[in-house]
Amino acid sequence: MTESSKPERHKKRMERHKEIVDSKIAQATTERGVVVVHTGNGKGKSTAGFGMAARALGHGMQVGIVQFIKGSFSTGEEAFFRRFPEVSYHVMGQGYTWDTQDLEKDLATAAKGWAQAKAFLEDEKVDLVVLDELNIALKYNYIAMQDVLDALANRPAMQHVVITGRGARDELIAAADTVSEHKEIKHAFHAGVIAQKGVEL
């Protein structure tokens, strides 16, 4: 291949690619709220959810956030999002299950968190609902899966929901519109690095 032919071949490939992408965009005509699930063992699930919250704020949207499980330590995202009147932020956890070691307390805390989440899911003024670590509460059966599926199905038509946490159950994956699995390749914690502000906290 001559040097002069490379730009021409590249242009033709990009033209074909653009045709495919434009065709798919043209077929996407439905506008409605979507359910997004971030799961897997890799880092970044909550970060992705809070990134969506920041994006929603950029569009002037109202955001409701409920954090399950977490709650025994302060985080940068909580400090940041509490600055915005458009965000209603609720930390409903007592810490990780291996910290609390109290099933009754965990069940009561999860029920309280779900009550707040359900209120958001019934409120048409809330444009985006972030349910951080809900997957963990569902995994341990702290919250009934069917209650969550019913609330998602009956929420306002234009409301978006993002759910995070390891071990997303098959029923939730089936009900979601978009599911991303975060895979761990490498993590500083395994090399003895403690959680860092601005990275994990």
C-alpha cells in the first residue's frame, strides 16, 4: 500500500462506519426513562452512578440518591452533592455487612433505605434516582426483589434509575435497559494501599 492510498482507505472505512452508526441512531426513536445497572467485582460502579448524577445536574435535573450498606464513613461524593439544592441525598447504611455483624440491624436499615428509595421512585419531580449498593441489599435478601421490580415498572415514565453494587441478580439484569459489568484487572488495595481521598473516599 502506498502512502497516498492510506488516507483514502481510511476515509472509505470511516464513511461505511458512519453509515452504520447513523442508521442505528435513526432507528432509536423512543424517549423514556431507563434503568442502568453497574455491577461486577471491579472498581468504579458507584463512581459511574455518581457520574450520571453530575451529568443530570448539568441538564438542570432533580436527583435523588440513596446509599445502601455504606454509611460508616464520610465520602467526597456526599460532601460534593450536598452542595446542590437539586439533590436529595440519603445515606441509609450502617457500614459493610462484615462490619455490622448484626442481621436485624441490617434488615431494619435496609428497610428504611428502601422506603426512601420507593418515595423517589413514585415522585415524578425526581428525574434521576441513584440507588448505590442496592445490589448488595438484594443479594442478601434484605429487600424483596419483587418489590424493587414492581417499583421500577411503575415509576414515572421519564424517570431514570441507576443501580450499583456487586452481584446484580438475574431478575434485575433482565428488567434493566443497560447493564455494565466492571471487571477488576488490578487494584492498589492488594498491594497494601489504603483507600485514598478522591479515589475511593
